[in-house]
Amino acid sequence: MEYGHAPVLLNECIEGLQIKPDGIYVDGTLGRGGHSVEIAKRLTTGRLIGIDRDMTAIREAGERLAPYGDRFTAVHGNFSELRELLAGLGIEKADGMLFDLGVSSPQLDDSERGFSYMNDAPLDMRMDKSQGLTAWNVVNEWPEDELRRALFEYGEERYSHRIAAEIVKRRERGPINTTFELVDAVKSAMPAAALREKQHPAKRTFQGIRIAVNDELNSIALMLGDAANMLNPGGRLCVISFHSLEDRLVKNAIHAREKGCTCPPDFPVCVCGFRQTLRSVSRKPITPEKDELESNPRSRSAKLRVAERV
């Protein structure tokens, strides 16, 4: 997912995709092309489509994958528009799709993007810098109840009420403009015991605001629906998530398509018409091995789920 950074669970993704040299593959979160390079290497007459919301990623990945010529096409867009983006390229079905959810290391390391609570920067957090809504808008303009809901539902922050109230109190004196100003508000709202926890006190708040800014959960749900329907029989879907909310969404989406029929158990015959479309390759998520954890600490929360189209 990063140029200059190790792509997470690389070997596991390549193994999961079961790449055919003449197949059509989609890297729906192109990033800096780390996963895409390894896919492209394995293609001969096949084709790889890389999608990303971030124009910086599109540009850098395009440079990195230039040696693969006709095998690779980069597309600027949101993977929630998967069907439309592929239709624009004349593609109806694919043999494999990979999605690496969350924020890439280059986005975190670019302090001006405002994703990190470890660097002071303007409140931005947009994955697509051409979109209008920013973290500043969420923090300074959303009503307290909407802000609290974003922190609780998207950030899974148990102190969401206290943090939202503190943010609203502070912004009455003037706007909260930077990431460190937001971190200070979060810290002042949390009890002392919470500040002593191993996890950074602002991690969940930043997660919740980032997801709200980029409408990530809705985008993931739309993507999963299209991906399940657009795979050829035997095609593989690989999804890497980085927190429990994402992983639960992916797991449930795969499970629903494994289950198929939604009729009550006492119905003698199926009347709903739904059929199984996916089969989990592994019942439990795949996590990084010890070597990867040591070389890339950011991979520690990564979980990969692999499913096959039936």
C-alpha cells in the first residue's frame, strides 16, 4: 500500500488471489502500488486495474508501475463506485479483487494531511483532497449529538459524550484548527485512568472523525456488494482491515453471501431466491507473521479475509 513502505500481508494476499497470468484483477486501494507491483509481475496477457481516491497515490503508483505498460491502468475514484469505474473500462467481471482499507503509511507520514495525532497539522483527513468535507468541518460545525455519534459508532470511543461536549465548549471560544488542538481537547475530556492506557488517547477520536469525513463504512459496504457480484466463478476477494469495525463489516458481508437463503428455517422450500455467492477460504482472519510484525509495526492490527466466488 505504500511506495517506500512494505505492503501489509503481501505474500498472504498474493497467495489468496491465486493469480492467473491471463486474468483480470483489481487493486481497489492502490496506494503507492506495493501490492499492485506483485500482481502485475505475475500477469502476461492479463490486466490490472488500480483504483484510489488520492491523486498523489495515483501519480506515484503510476510511475512505479510504468514498466508494466498495457497490463496496468490507474483510475482515480472511490471503490464504492466499483461497478461504474470498471464499466467505464469495458470490464464486467474480474478474477480477483484486493482492498486494503484504512490510511496508508504515506498519508500518515505526510503531516499536512492531518491524519496523524502525532504531528501538528491543519484538520483535514480527506483521502480525496478534491472533496469538500474536511475534519475541520466535522469538528467545528457538526451538532454535538452528531459529533458524539461519529466518535461512538465509528471510533468506538467509550468517552464520546465527554469528548464531544469538550469540543463544543472549546469551539464556542474559537475554531479548533489543528490536530494538536483536537488532541488537547480529547485529553482534557478523558479521565486520568484512560490517559494512562497504552493506546494513544486520541486514536479512537481520530478514527471516528476520519471515517465520518470519508464516509468509509458506506463506501466499504457498497464495494463489498459490487465485488461479490463482479467476480468470475472461482475468483477471489481479499480484504485487509485495520480495526474491529471494518473487520466486522467485512466478516458480516461475506457471511451473508455465504448463507444465501434468508427464508425462515421452517420453510419447506426456498422462496426468497437468494443463493450463496461467496465461500470463505479461511474461517478466521489471516494476521501478520512475527517477521512482518518486527519489520513493519504498523501491520500489527491488520486482518485479511479471503473469500471465493462460487
